[in-house]
Amino acid sequence: MKRLRFSKKKCIGCQLCGQICSATHEGAFVPSKARVYIETYYDKGGVLKYQDSYCTLCGICFKNCPTGAISMDGKILVDHEVCIGCGTCAEKCPKKVVRLRDGKSYICDTCDGDPMCVKVCPQNALTFE
Amino acid sequence: MKIKILLRGALTKYFNGEKERIVEVPDGCTAEEALKLSGIDWTKIDNFGFVAVNGMRVMITEKLKDGDELKAYSKISGG
Amino acid sequence: MYGYQNKVLRVDLSKKTAAAEPLRMDWAEKYIGSKGLAIKYLYEELKPGIDPLSPENKLILMTGPMTGTTVPCSGKLGVAGKSPATGTICDCSIGGHAALRIKYAGYDAVIIEGALDKPGYLLIEDDKISFEDASELWGKGCHETEAILADKYGHEYSVLTIGPAGENLCGMACITSDYYRQAGRGGMGAVMGSKNLKAVVVKGTGGVKIPNVEEAVKRILEIQNEDVLQEDNTFVFDWGTTAFLEACQDGGILPYKNFSDTTDPNWTEYNGEVFMEKLEGKRGCGSCGLGCGNFLKIGDAICEGPEYETIAAYGPNAGNRDPEAILKANQVADDMGLDTISSGDVLAWAMEMTEKGIHDFGIRFGEMDTYIKYLEMIAKGEGIGKELAMGVKKLAGKYGGKDFAMEVKGLEYPQYEPRGSWGMSLAYAVSDRGACHMRAYAPNEEVFAASIPPYTPEGKGEMVYKLAQHNAVKFCLCICDFWGTISMETMAELMSLVTGKEWTVEEIADVGTRVINIARAFNQREGFTAKDDTAPKRIFKEALKNGPAAGQKIPEEAFEDMKQQYYKVLGWDENGLLPDSLIATL
């Protein structure tokens, strides 16, 4: 099963991934509503650190969803009709990439097997393999 | 005579990624001719920049001597 | 037009008020954003003759319509105000992520007026604005300040801060973000300092809308892959701006010991290979495709850098070959919030003055321990630093050595020797903010592309105009300099995609010309004329001894000829002034 992979060494912190994710799913460039959050920053100016929140298809959200709103078949899908916004998925996500918005859970769906974030990453730090 | 050609920037693809080669060229050969013999025709390369011999910028028509180092740059823009 | 937020945040520090107002879309249609639009606002809102360090000056942080979108290399923030170093208009371009966060907070621009009565910082969280106390931060370096604010707010917040240089109103003070990015020239840091404004801290959770998002994103991605990500641009990922060192050395424009000569036979001691070997990581700005930032460690020196300007200014121009000293000096300057170009030129001048016995500033070429101490003293206004902080123009006025005070209008010379690229002397002379290489970058044509002979005045007026026009458009769009291959056609296409309004190449090129003109009109109103478009006499009187340009000096008549060519191309008179009819169109 293909999944997102991330190489820290190649990441330049441009955040184009979050921008294109939100443009694709929300119709506007709103990284705060993206389903991937990757950035780099200088910790006290002396160390380059990476925040890499991206879906690894570990399936923990799927396994813990109390209502069955989450399905997993090579990608995660959330049925918002069923989702009750309990937040269990967000709480348990090891990559801290699941977020709740207006009482519903938003999770990366790999853009149906052809992730936009991978396409836009200018340094091939994000791949899908 | 033997000269060394060094490539910089986007030109390294003409040496398959190698940055330098020692080449045999006729005596009195110009920079232009030496490059052409090595597969680099500057008139056909849009982003061809400038040339330097032994670390100093010269005209493309500069005559070379045995043992010279000819460096060719692609255009770089910036500031 | 799409792309814009249609909102400007106007902040009055004296009254401690902040209110959103509509963007002047009629001005945006003529000046687009960032550089051009900021200068238009300042032209309209600043009275001529104000003191740049008074509350009457304004600091404008200006984004563009593409900011926050996936247009590659669109993450630069325009920072503009009246310059305390020169008295001219000054606009800078700072990297990092602040531009995006201001845009996502919902604003095209933040206009900062007045002054706080005691040190504070501006906190912007979407539509929530507050004035916070900065008494604990005042006096601290940029790096400690950013660390404290990051601890308090987290990394989703961008910080624009000044260091001691800005606090002490040094004309070489810059504004810093992401630790190692600057709005470097013209003393914009001092403008913030004069307002008692230690920092602007901003978080934005909103977004940017463009029409036909799906198609536009697809086309923009195509442009990224076909145009941006080609070797002609990606060299900045591989080398950063260290790539310019070898080219300037071989090209004969690398300055040596205060521009007394060019080239250094030992340049390989501090070249790109030396620095890149110490690479810890790469970093770019928001929306950047190229990642030019080199995060390095050499000994106990840590810095994202050094950029070419810093290598040359703190290296051969200072008679220094030690790369660790260059990096350490870079780190100190960044922390102090001090422009490396200007501080480098001031210290090089001071070294020459000392060695020539004209005035003893206590530093000679190559003395890097003293150099690094002096950088801190300049920023803090301590001891001899207080004098050196005045900048090379004022210092030469006081002590002599004017012939080799390398500046125009009070802004120090960037690290390209004009005797090796005559058009650069023109570019430096007519640039809107004083000697600047980011308006018309003459070496592109005269040296690196070898497209025009470097040691003649012919055609240089037109050449400098075309280069300045291209960059003016580019910087209005917030596009980074290092997307070097971007064409007017591409810029027009990107504007059309993002704003939903059709922009032609002619229209967008006209914006560039208009921006050159309005910047000049601002300066004209302040009293600047052709006699202020100068060059240090060194380049007229002293012939270079080394490098491919050996023997070259620029005859004063040739220099004046180039100036007149430039004025003519723009429709200015022989005194470099815009006629009223042209001013009326701005």
C-alpha cells in the first residue's frame, strides 16, 4: 500500500504542501485548513527543526472511531454525515495531523491516490510510495 | 596542446555532470573553438554566460596556450 | 481583483489604535503590490521634508496578490518607509514567512504610524490586534528576542524584530525575521526603533482566494516545474549565493580592500565549497521552490548564510580570508540587526583611513577579532561604534576620505566593482534608495551574460532602465530575485491567473516604469536631483590593478553620459527631474 513519505533533509520549509492541500480541498489557499502541516523553524536560532504532521495511513483513527465514520481502503475517508465530532481520531493520531473543524473530522485522503502535496513539493521531500 | 575545460552552472550537463575535463586541442585554438570541439557550441546555447581563462574573464575569441584552464559559465542572474 | 484581501490594517502607535480599512484598489491597479504599492501609499501620505526618525514617518509592510498562493517564490514581504540613512524613499524585501501570515491574517498590508511612548510590540492574530509590552525584550538581540517570542506564542507566529542597531537608531539597522532574514538596507530597523516598536508578531489562519482554483493551481504547478525548477535557478539550492563568489572573482568585479582593487588570488579559501561543506540544513521562505538558505556551523559560528554580499564585504573587501570569521561576523550582525553590506563598507573605509594615517579608527584590514567587536559596538552605539554607526557618508564628511567613501546618497555600495561593469556605476547612482544592486543588476548583462561590453558607456542607460523595470515589476509581485528566469510574459500570466483580470505584457511592464517614476518623484519632492546621482571619486580617478578589468577606471564624462542616457529614456530632464506632465500620470 502506498503512503506518504517525508525526507527531512530535503524539506526547505516552503509550506507549499499545506497551501495546495487546502486549495484542492477547500477551494482557497488556507493552510490552517490543510490536512498536512509541515514546516521548519530555527529553535533559538541554533538548530533547524522540523514539524512533520502528515498522514502515514497508520489506521489508528480508523480503528478507534466509535461511529464507523472513518473508512480505510488505501486511503482514509471520513463520512461527515456519520461523524459526531467526538475528537477521538484527532486525540489518537500519532502524527497530530487530524483536526476537527466545526464539529467534523478532517483527514488526509491522499487525493484519491495522487497526492497534490507530493506533486507540488519542489524538492521531492514528500513522496508517495 | 592540452588544456583543462571547467564547466559551471547549467553547463555541466554537456560533460554529463562532470565539472572538468582535460582535452587535446590544436595549437593557437580559441576558447570558442576549444568548447566547440568538446561539444559546446555557445552560439546555440541560450543560457551560455561568459568564459574565463586561468581565472580571468576573456572574450570568447581569446587564443589559448598549452596548459590553460578554460572555465565556461552559464548565465546566472540575481543579486 | 482576486488575490487581494481588500483590507489594509492601519496602526496608530501614538493612539494605540488599529483599524482595518479598504485597500485602495485604484492604486493597486496601477502599482499591484509590495514595492510599487507601498511607495504609492507613502508618496500620497507622507509630507515632504519629514524626519524619517520622527513619528511622522510610516512603516509599511506590504504583500501582493500572489502572497500566500502556490505561486513559487512569492513569499517576500515589501517593507517601506522614508530612509533615515538617505532621506530617500526606501523599500526592502524580506524573506521568511511573515508575508504569508500577514496575508492569511486577512490583510494586504500593515501601515504603522506614530510612535509608542515606551517599548512595545504589535501582536496581530487575525482580526485581533494588541499592543504588548516589550520592556523585557528591549536591548536584546534579534535571536534572543525571537526565541522568547517563539516560546510564548509558538511557531505559527512570524516575528519581525529589530536588534540593538534599530533600537539605537543606527542608519544601518535592519528588520529581522526567521532569525536570519532581513529587510536590510536603508535603516528600516531604525524607523521601527524610533517608534519604540521592538517587533511585529503575526499569526494568520485565513486564506487567499483566486478564480478557477483547480485550473489555476494546475497551470501554476506547470510553471513551477518547467520554469522555476531548472538549473538556471536551482543553483541557489546547491550553492546559495556563494555561487556568485567565483563568478565575480573570474568576472573581475569582486571588491578588494574597500574597493581599492578587485579579485583575490586566494578566493578559494572562502568559496562556496568551503562553506557548503559545513551545511547543516537548507531552508527557504514561504511558498519558495528553491531554498537558497544555507544553515551552517563553523567552529562556534552558527548562521544561515553567508550570502555573497556578506562573504565579499566581510571577506576580501575587509582584507580577510578566514571563512569562520566571516560566518561569525555574519551571525553577530544578524543578531544585532545590522546590515552586512553597509557595516562592511563602513569598516572597510575605517580600515583604509587607519592604514593611510588619515584618522585612526583602531582597525586595519584583516583584523577580524576587532571587526566582530566593532559590529557589536556599532549596533549598541558604544565607544567608537557610536561614530562608525553614522555611515560612511557622514563619517567622510567629518574626517575626510570622501574619495573612497563608497556610497551614493548615504547608502553604502553593494559588493560589485563598477570599474569592472560600468553600467553598475549608473545603476548605483540612479537607484531609488541609494547605491543598490537590486534595482538594476548590471553584472547580469555586462559580465555574466557577456551580452554588452562592460567597459564603455554605450547603451548603458537603456540597459539599466530595462533591468530596473523588470525588477520593479518582479518586486511588486513579491517574487523573489532568485527566480532569475522569470519573464514579463510569465509575470503577466501569473497576474491574470491570480487576480482574474487579464494583464498584458505591456500593462505589466508599464507598472515597472511607473514604479521607477514614482520612487523618483518621491525623491524629487525631497530635493534630490541629478547632482545626487553620484559615484565615489575612486572609480573615476583610480585604475584597477588586478583582474580582467585591470587598467579600468570610469571617465567622469562617460559616467555623466550614462546618466543622461538614463534620464532621456525615462523622459526626465537633464537635471534628472520628472516633468509635471509625467508626475500627473502617477
